[in-house]
Amino acid sequence: MNRSTVMIVDDHAIVRGGLVSLLATTDDLAVVGEAESGADAVRMAAELRPDLVLMDLSMPGELDGVGATRGIRAHDPEVRILVLTSMAERTWIMQAVEAGADGYLLKHSEPEVILSGIREVIAGGSPLDPQAARAVLSSRRAEAQEGIVLTPREEEVLRMVTEGFANKAIARRLGITERTVKSHLTHIFQRLGVADRTQAALWATRRASERGRGY
């Protein structure tokens, strides 16, 4: 039997090890590589040409799982990509799908569900975790009322602006460049219709108050 090749992308060694052990129990799936960052994932996928990439989303550095998915797709449109993450927010889900992910599962899924999802994606399917599906539906209703949606990274930057962090400190905390922080702020200002970081912080504080929670 020809085995389908799988590359695992996750910044936690214990997670990668668990997935390697899980796939080792099968006769039809074989792990051909492991990457611990988005940049490594793009490079290794180009070298190894796996049938499927099992992709985490939240990773350190400039390139998260969404960016890595986009980069891998740009080099090889035929590769299958299954997201396996702990992030169940609609913004993450939609960004991953728009970047080229074929399916979206959560890390708390049972081993059989993960294996089934891998096989389904390789066969051309698009599995979506039920919790993630509910998040998409509920968030769509909320967005219809609020009208403004920021990306997960923009939310992080805005939160830190609200907490008083300067651009340099934000860049250091998030592992990105100051130039990238400024780019995120420009997009945030445009989406919120504000002119500066003070107005953006006030918008975020007001939104948090309306939702009945801290930012």
C-alpha cells in the first residue's frame, strides 16, 4: 500500500511527538517532516512536497500558520492543508480558509477524528470541527451588529496599544518588527475610522465596555 505523506507544523515539540506517534499507528499515513515555525514550514514543504500539511496557526515569529498556509499554497497549489489548532475564533478560521486551508480541526479532537480528518482532506474533503462551525455562525451574527472585524494579530496590537505599550515594546512582545506594527496600526486606524492610537484605544475600551468585559 502506498502511504500518503504528511508534514507536521507546530511550535510545541510535545504536540509534534504525539502526532508522529498517532500517525505511526496507521498503515496509510507516513510523517515525512516536522516544522516548528511558519518559515520552516514553507521551506520544508517546498523541499519535501508532502501530500498533506498538518498546520498549527499560533506560532512565534513573523509568519504564523495563516501566513505559512498562504506561502505553501503559492508554491504548490496542489498540496492539501489541514489546520489543527486550539484557536476556535471565526477570524482565525476564515483567514485560514481564505489562505488555502482545506479543513479545520481543534487539538482537543479525539485521535480517531484527527486521523479521519487527515484522510478526508487527502481524499478531497473539507472537515470542519463542530465547535469551529458554531463559532463562525455566532460570530457572523455579532459582526452583522458591530460591522467591524479585526484580524487576530490586529486585535493583539490594539490590545497592547490600549494597555499603553509603545510600538517598540509591541514588536518585542509579539516577535515582529516595528515596521510590521506600524502597518497593523495603519490598517486598524482605517478599519475603525480613527486618526491615531489614542482614538483607537478609546474605541477598544468602549467596545469592551459594551460587551461587559475588559479588553
